[in-house]
Amino acid sequence: MDEAISVVVIIDKLPPSCKDFKHNLKHNKEELTLTQLGSHLRIEESIRTQELDNNPKGKNQVSSSSVNMVEGQSSKNPKKSNGKRKFNGKDEISSNKKAKLVCWNCNKPGHFKKDCRLRKVNTDGDGPSGSKDPEKQQAFYVQDDDVAWWVDLAATSHICKDLLWFKECQPIEDGSVVKMGNVATEPIKGLGYVSLYFTSGKCLCLNNVLYVPGIRKNLVSEIILNNCGYKQVLESDKYSLSRHGSFMGFRYVCNGVIRLNINYPFISNSICMASTSTSNNFYKSELWHARLGHIYYKRLKDMSKMSLILAFDMQNNEKCKTCMLTKITRQPFKDVVRESKVLDLIHSDLCDFYATPSLGNKKYVVTFIDDAPRYCYVYLLYSKDESLDKFKIYKQQVELHKNELIKVLRTDRGGEYYDPIYLESIRVILQTTTPYTPQQNGVAEMKNRTLKEMVNPMISYSLLSEGF
């Protein structure tokens, strides 16, 4: 038998006179072992023995409630059994049937908290934990005091600071205010109702909730809950809520305050992209467009036809607001004749991160693009003087793989590759652009723009810092 089960069975078999002692053991925050349980029982027995000696009149009453810890010895058989305890099969089965194990999550007998069905998410909508709304998202819990709901013993009204919680809200513009504990006042902006979903799957509907944006916390009035028929029990730092005998939820008191154990269903995918959804909107084109670096919708449609991504319905007039804000440019120049052989012409340019270093503290990017296949190599640099060293690494790698030699290197007039002795030794022609004419190095400039158009929307969409 599992040790935890044995501990629960022993605690449950204690006599009714040990009700308070049983309650303290059951609601202990740490799981007890058999050794620790034996120590607690011996201490309780010694206390009751002292009470028996001090109160002879209550001898019969105390003796009936005394607790004996059996460890290698039986009260009926004084002989030693070498630490072994014998069980009768019939007695064990009958004791298991008689044992009424109470779940600490739903307060129902017959199972433990780890096996409670109310804690498991039922996607079919069966049972109290099932979700009947197909559009409901199962987002990660947000452990933030700003969006949590707190039980206030002195509040006379339910108060909410965020409009996203309201199912319906009617604006109020009559100048009404709410008075707080520090004698300050905040204006009331609306009145409506809010639905709070506990982690047990039950829903708590709050009517006449005041919308007060200036308050710091969302408050649930204990007085109103009592008037509405809700039963609130605060015992051993555990707060439980029920109505008409139906369990709603519970929460342990933390630092003297009570925060309801509820879900937060309104967290958007733009903040938490790891949240899962049971609706078909999860496969919409906007999500794939954002995941693939905000590529063109035409390319996205081709990938869907090639079964590279999951199929979805493509709208004809879809536009991404992030792309419109970050990709506005003028029309490109006309195409030019490309080289036909590999490594005949290499385009290169240096680009910075707008004074925002990467996570590796690198501030520049250098690109090398072959004019024939337009294959590109990208290197991150700490400083501009590393450009020539990266070109040497690039030259050695591509010439070895392609069995060809680089003929021409085209770049701007930055002077990163200006080393007459080295260029003379490798027989590479260095072409530079006319001053103030970056269009002549358009291939490298276009590649820099393409890289920025991929990075900027991804950073803007994910709300990350520019260092990423």
C-alpha cells in the first residue's frame, strides 16, 4: 500500500473525539510520512494521558478517545512481532470500504486531490470541468496581482479595474465616486456583470460590478456573496466557497489576504503565443504570416498548396498592419542583367543595428551575395574592421566548395575591404559605387532591407526588445 494512502487511512480511522486533531493533520501543508505521523500520535496520546491524570472524573471519556500507535505490537497480543504487522484480508477490504477519503480539491469523498476530475480539462464538455464554448481559449495562468481578484471583507460593492473582464458594461457619467480605505475617492465609469471561472470549472457570476479604472486591485465583496446565498468558510488558512452545498473553489490565505483561484481567459495571443486554442482561428493566415517572418501572402498561399503548412482559407484582401508600418518603401529600380557563372560577381555591404547591440553584443552585419544564384552569407560583427577577416573566411569556404575563384567584389565606398596588398595577391577586382549612389550596389542594399523587414515585424509583433 502506498505510504500516503496509509497515512490518510490511519488519520481517517481516528475516533470522533479526535476531530480537531484529525482536521489539523489533514490540512497540513506538508505530506506526512508514517514516522512523522507516529510522532504526532505519540505526542497527542501523552497530552491526553496528562489530561486524564489531572481530571480523574473524565477517565472513561478520555480513555475512550486515547490513541494507541501500533508499531510491531498489538493491544490484544502483548507478544512481539519483530516489527511486522499482520493484516487479515477480509478486515483490510472492509476497512477500505468503510474509509471515507475526502478530496481536498472538491471536498467529495472517494478519491484524492491528484485524481480529482475537476482539475483535469475535459475538451468534450462533459462534467463540471468541461468547456461548452468552442471559442474559449485555455491560456496560461497569469500570476499577476494587477489582474487577480481579491476577497475584501469590508467592501460593499464588487469593483473591477479592467474593462476586459466585463460581459456587459453600461457607462456611468453622473459623477459617482467610490470611497476607499485611505479616504481617497475614484470616479465610477461603468456598471455591469462579470463571470469568474474557477480552476475547478465552476463559474461565479457577479452582478452590479463597478468599473473603476483608478483602483489598484479587483475586489469581490464578501458581504454581497453572503447576501446572495454563498457559503464562505475560512479555517486553518484555507478559504472555501460553496453555494447550496455545491463546491465552487478554494484558496489558501497568503500574507493575510485572499486571492481567488481563477482562470484568466482574455490573455491575447500577441502576448502569449504559446497559448492553445480549440477554435479554427488558430490556423488562420495571420498567424502563419507572423510565424514565418511576415512573408508575402502569395508565398504563404503557395506553401499551403504544397502542404508545407496546414491548409487554411485565404482572404483576397488580407493586409497586415505590422507590415504596412514597417515595410513602406519606394518602388524598386529596374532589373539588370545577372551573371551566369557562380562567383563571377559578389555583392557585399555592411549594415548596423541602429546603435542597439544584439544579445551577443554585436553591432554590425555584413552580407556576401553571389550574383548568379543570389545565395547569401550573413556574418555578425563586433566592429567594422572585422569585415575583411569575414571576407577571407567566406572566400576560402566558397572557393573550396565550388572549385571556382571569386573574380569581382562589388561594395560601396566605405573602405572596409580596402587592402591593396591583399587584393593584389588574390587577383580580385574591387568595384566601388559612385559617391552618394547606393543604387549601384542595389543587390546588397536590397538584402539589407529584406533582413530588416523580417526582423522588425517579428520584434514588433512579439513585443520584445530590439536586442532580440
